[in-house]
Amino acid sequence: MPAGWYADPSGRYELRYWDATAWTEHVSRAGQQFTDPPVA
């Protein structure tokens, strides 16, 4: 899948950025961008 914004697979946010290799910590909700660090 090409890099870009897609529906957040966790369901916590509207969108999450896919870097063409893995899901990143970059998320978006209502047009605003946030960082959602992975939970250890």
C-alpha cells in the first residue's frame, strides 16, 4: 500500500499515517494532527 493517510486500524483516531512499511505515530482527528506514541 502506498504511503499516506488511512483509517486508523486501532480505531482510536480517524486517520493514521502509513509510511509504506508500517503504521506511524502520526494520527489525525477532525482535521488536526497529533502524535500517538506506541504503547510499550
